[in-house]
Amino acid sequence: MKNSPIFTEIRIGQKTAPNRIVYQATETNNCDAQGRPTEVTYETYTERAKGHPGIIFIESIDVSFDCQARSNRMVLTPENKAAYKALVSAIREISPKTLIMFQISHAGRLSDPQFRPPLYPYSRSGSEEAMTTAQVKKARQDFITASLLVDEIGGDGVDIKQAHGFLAGDFLHPGNNRPDEYGGSFENRTRFFTEIFTEVKKKCSKDFIIGTRISPYEGIPGGCGTASRENVLEDLSEIRLWARQLETMGVDFINVSAGYANANLEILMPTAIFPEGVYRHFSWTKAIKEEVGIPVIGSGYTHTANGANNLIANSAAEKSLVHFAEMNLNNNAVDLIGIGRQAIADPLFAAKLHDGAADTVNWCTTCSGCGVLLGNQKNVGCSKYNHKYATLFAEC
């Protein structure tokens, strides 16, 4: 497959990814109590490096300890800097051309009990406690600090997460009716990201890549991809506008996803239950790509696998991951192919495709075993192909 568009270079900011395969940020839940990578973490990411994808995202990594959704998540702090610098070096030693990005996030209302106030009240009465402006500004500074740390440790860039129900994405909601400068108008609702981006751009290295993951449609009332607080019908006009503004301000890439983590995982990660979600992901990505010239990363590919899925087509080849990836790249509907669960199932996936060994790939069956492990606070890996994680899965 060396001549496939999947294995062509692409410029991202001032750097170049060697191919179009992106190993997306997937939680591994294997850090220590201080949020530092463990031996299991190093093993996980060095295995992924052997696949030689164009980009490896270090998972959704927290910007502080008061915003964690799980007990063993990564936390990027000045005290942990040396451990993450070593992780970057270990990945780069194996795959020097792969771009190493960190997805940085704040779990917001999804956080464990240390941090429970939502960004804005959900109820019509508005009686619930909500984040104070001071808490918002602390979170903003935490994102800035984490981004600067990524630059210091040698990471190629950051993906500031505005997706899946995490804090930075909640600001964008038409339902965000905060009374301060971070709610209400579109200008106010985009202020949180804009302020973070402006500071990071000013203080980081000139070739440091800054991108963001967004969910064009979340499937919740007043969420991204709707027109108002009470609405749930899909309306992408505002998120299309946001994409154009992101490019105008100098963002280097947009990473497209969908759904809300604690509401509709079938939108976020299609399985056999909702296979058509694959096509919806392709459409949402295309909608963003129509608005911008910067690289756009797409999602939703894992369920397609080698064509052994329940989508409708004339042959397995015509409904396979490779088919859809090449079609979308050739049609300018996407620039990079985001792979999440498939990279868990087979870290060598990209290298096997490149070498024409697709028949040796451990194809993800979207059984959700990795999700069960995550939900049970276990180390995350493939429960189908990896005995260690199959054993952990049996304990759940």
C-alpha cells in the first residue's frame, strides 16, 4: 500500500507528518497516583510507536488533579515534566518521523467528586451550583501551563480538547447561559479557547503545533451542533462558523469527533448497534473540511475494519477501512484518518498496512471490551487480542 494516499506526507503547521494515519487519544488508565506514566504506560506507547503512524496522540491528559474523570489518568504538571519528557524520547527513538501530540483536557462536569460544579446549570430554574468565574480562569491557566510544558519536554504540539462533554467543549454550547464573559453570546462562548490559544501561541516555540478536537454534533439539547438551548435537532451553522474562526486565528489542525461521553457513546464510537454512525462521522468531518484549508482529522473508521461489518455494500472491500479512508482522502472530505480502538487492538496497524500485510492485522471488532476496562478503572488494552487485558476483563 505504499502508493496509497494514506501513505503520503502532509504539512501540519510548520512540521510534516509522514503519513495520514493518526493514532487518536485513547485513555489507557495506567498512570500512578501522581499522574506519571508507569512501565505499563511506556510499554503501551512504545508499542504504538512501532506502528509508525503519522501522528501519535498522547491520551486525553488532565491539566490538573482537580478535574480527573478517572483515578489513573495522566496529569501534566511541572513536577511530572521529567517523566513525560522520557516518554516522548522513548517514542521518538522508535519512530523519529512520527509527530507526537498531547491532547490536553479538563473533564469538567464529568470529573470525579473533587470537581463537580458544571460550567452552567442544565435545569430551567438554573438553581444548581455552577463554576465561578475564578474557577474558569484557573482552568484556563491550567491549559496554558500544560501546553507550555508539552513544548518544554519536546512534544510537537497539543490538541486542546473541546469535545465529548469535557469542559472546553461545554463553553461552545448554545445552552451555555453563564452570566459572565464566558457565556451567552457566541463571542463569549468561544472566549475560553481563544484566550488559551492566544497565550500558547505567544509563548511557545514558533513551530509548536496547536490544534483542537471538536464535536460538530453532540446529540444533547443545547449542545454543539444545535441552534438553541432547548433544541436537539442538528444545525451545524455555528460549528461551521467556529471552524472558520479557528483557521483565521491560526489554529494548525481540527480533529473532528462527535457525541457526548456520558450520554451517547454510539454516536461517539459506532459499533454494530449503530453502524450508520460511521457515515455520520464522515459527513460531519466533510462539513468542517468544506469550511477550512488547514488539515482536518476524521473519526469513525474503526468499525469498518476489513469489511467484516454490517454496513451495506457489494463486497467486503467496498465497506472496509482502507476503502473509506482512500475515498475520503481522494474526495477532499478529510486530510488525516483518525484511528482509536483499532490502534488499541493492533498497535502495529499502520506499519502492517504500509507493508501490504493487511491480512495480518488484528482487526477491532468494536466489542467494547476496552471500554468496559476503562469504566471499571482497569488498565486499558484489547481484551480480544491481548491475554493480559483479557484477564483483567474477566475480573470486571
